[in-house]
Amino acid sequence: AFTPASLGLRTRAYVFDYFSRQGKILDPDETFTDSLENSYVYFIVVPLGRSGIAFLGDRDQFVSLGKQRISQLSDNGKVQVTIQFAPGEHSRTVQGYSPTAPAIAPIKGKIGAPMYDSAAHLFTVSVFPDSSGTAELEIMVAPR
């Protein structure tokens, strides 16, 4: 059991179960509890930004927001993220929580067609680097 505040988060947070691909929004002092029935668990806990989006990072990595992969991340009402690629990497898939299907635009590099799971409120998008091995995205909750 833990609270987002116990992890240093002072805003609402999104707790994502890596293995079940499910998540939950918690207030900073709200307790998250789970059991170890499967003998192992792995949760990614990220702040819910001003945009209402919780960016989870690289879908296929345990260290999903490692600084060598996600070199810049900010949320001023729009998520802006810079993704670094290793030599020879041609694409990565990033993911996050959004209350509705987000609008995702590449600033550098290219993206594939974004996917949105409306039941889980999770988005994924394939990202392709520019010639410098970098991609930049802007992600925001799409207007209704």
C-alpha cells in the first residue's frame, strides 16, 4: 500500500499496473492497495498534468520514463515530450492516460496512427525519429 504523496507527488496521480494494463487516478493522500497474489507486481506512478493527461512513456520498457529515452517532459496544459532513439532504432511506442482520445502532433520526427482504448482511457502511438535520432510530440486532450 502507498499514497502518491508518500512518493513525493503533490498532485493527483495515475497508478498504472504494467502487467494488467489497467490504471487508476488517485488524490495525493489516497491510499493505493494491492496484493501480491501473482508473486510480483510493477506499478508506474505518474502525476496527472494540467492537461489531464498522465504520460507513461515507453510502452515496452520497465524504465518507461528513463532520462536517456525521455529527455524532456512538460505539461503546461499540453504535454510536450522529447524522445531519444538509440542508434539503429527505427520506432518506439509511447503510451499514457487521457480522459478522452487525445490529439497527438509530431513537432520533430513522425508518428503512426494513434490508438485509444476508451474503456481503459489509454492511448498509444508509434513514434519515428528524425535524422538526428530524436522525436518531439505535443499531446493534448482533444476538444469535444
